[in-house]
Amino acid sequence: MTTAQTTELDVQPTPLALLLLGREADPKSERGVECPGDLPSPSDPDLVERARAAKEKLGDKVFVLGHHYQRDEVIQFADVTGDSFKLAKDAAARPEAEYIVFCGVHFMAESADILTSDDQKVVLPDLAAGCSMADMATAEQVAECWDVLTEAGIAEQVVPVSYMNSSADIKAFTGKHGGTICTSSNAQRALEWAFEQGEKILFLPDQHLGRNTAVRDLGLSLEDCVLYNPHKPNGGLTAEQLRDAKMILWRGHCSVHGRFSLESVEDVRARIPGVNVLVHPECRHEVVAAADYVGSTEYIIKALEAAPAGSKWAIGTELNLVRRLANRFAPEGKEIVFLDKTVCFCSTMNRIDLPHLVWTLESLAEGKLVNRIQVDQETEAFAKLALERMLALP
């Protein structure tokens, strides 16, 4: 690693960082639950061997999924790695696996349960591993928003498009109202499809992905977008504003990607001449506009794989992934740094650690089903309808 990489990536954990890493209880956690058993100590020197032994005992009965943002200590036991939708599809493609252990967050495990068979059981090692963005849109809030759109006389013109990073309830709402789901990879296709179905789009729950896709990829203007705030009467918007808008953006965001700023981009360009700035489309619009490249997690990985030796990159996404990519490509002479100077772990994603994984695998190996994620049948049916519309996109 170069000196610049060491400076950017080898950040020291502060008390806040320890909280973000999931080593302390978060009183504002959207799940806020503890495991119903005793976790092994993080200092147990046999944790790796215990995880390996339990996984071997389970054999083909277990399939471990690891999201790109997981810690290295967890990723080493993943049978496959990827983004949330890829992992859910991978789980569905392994019907022989009785247990799907999803090392990710709650909405991802819900999606896996929706797409897998009734015989498969999806397990989340720590039920407190949720997603702050997903929790920014509740079923009650979205139902109230639809009432506001109805009162404004535009509900029949609106097609909901929900980001994969949403709860099963929001996916079900989307399916019930004729909409589709999207990922950060196919958001443009999803919006194009939605505009073929109606005149307006209600985009949930990430305002930045919706705005960036509409303006950057579809050529709409910022004036075509309005921001619906569920904490204000009528979303903080007038009926006229809603009627004039083409994109009604939900006031939600990713707590990680929302931290990156235009100042971060300008600072890294000043410090590293010739650096390529590559960011996730969940970043703020001004950050995306100032970047050289914009794309999903999978896009980021592929871009770095194709990058020439000696190239320099500043990456605006979750720190665990950036560190892993920096280490992976350092032998090829690629300099990869984190876009921001401060720690930027995903707080709830990092709740999945080795003690939780060991506890989960050992419990399953002993015949005890723990932390199962199960979506009710009605919600699953409408959510699956929305997902199937996405899968049918050209």
C-alpha cells in the first residue's frame, strides 16, 4: 500500500466508530433486539475454527450469503458475495439449502425469503442489522402519502418505483399499485418503464438515487423533482407542486453515501493529482455531478478490475468494501483511497460480526432455528409481483 492508501484507509476506531462497528448497543436501532442466546466472546481465539467446524457439520444444508459491505472476518465464510438482489437470486438458485444465512441487513433477508421456496429458512445472524434508509419509509407513511396524491387528483397518474433497499411492506405497496422495484444498476430502465405506464413517479425511499437517475440519465431537470417529507403535513408540498412534478422523491437517504460531500471530492482532487473519482448513485446530486464515474457496487468493482495499473481512484462507498478493493488491487499498482477522511462504516451492516455468525451456525448445527426472517403470505405475494415486474424489464 502507498502512503496515501495507509492514510485514507487505516483509520483508527473512535468511540463512535466502535458504535458503527456494532460493538455497542445502539439505542436508536430500528430493530433493537438482542440474540436469544449467549454470544461467544469476540476475543475467543477459536472463533474462526468454530465457524468452520459448524459450517462443515451443516454441509449442503446451509448456504451463507455475504454482502459486499460485510467485514472480512465474515466474508471469509460466505459461499457467495454480491449486492442484495444478486444474493437473493443466488439463494433461490440453491433449493437444496435448508438454511440461508444472510450476512447483510433485514430488508435483504426479507427479499431472500420472498424469492426462495417455502421449505427454505432465511436467517439473519443479528436481528438488529437493519437499514436506516429502509426505515425512512414505513407502510403507514406511504399509505398516507398515497392519500395525499389522491386528494391532489394525481394518484391515477403516479407509478411507484421502490428501490431494492426497502422493506417488504414497501415492496408490497409498490406491487399493489402497479409499480416496480429497481436496483442501482437498473434504475434508469425502471424509470423509463414507469414513465411508459404513467405521467409521474413516486420514488421510494432514496431521494438521491431517484434524483440522480432522473436528471443524469433521463435528462429531466431538478425543477421536475419535488421532495416529499413524510414528517410534514401533505409532505410539505402544495397540490400544485405535486401536479407540476414528474418525480416525487421520498425524503430518505443512505446514512453512508449521504455523508460524502462536494468538499470531499475537491479535497481528494487537490491531494492526489490525476485521481479518478468513482461514487455510488446514492450519493448527493452535487457529488455525483462532480465525480468522474458513477455506478452501483458491482459497477465499482468491475471498473477497478478494468482499470490500468498505476491509476488512482477515490471511491465513494462503504469503507469495508473500499479497504477490500484497495488490498486486492494494490499488487497491480492501483492506488485506491476512500473518498472521505472520516470513518464511514454502515452501522447496522457491521452488526454482523464473527461472534454472531458463530452463534448462528452452531445453533443451526445443533438443530435450533434462530433469528428466522419470514414475510407473511399477502405481503410476499404483492412484493413478489413488484420484483417480477423488475425482472421482466427489457
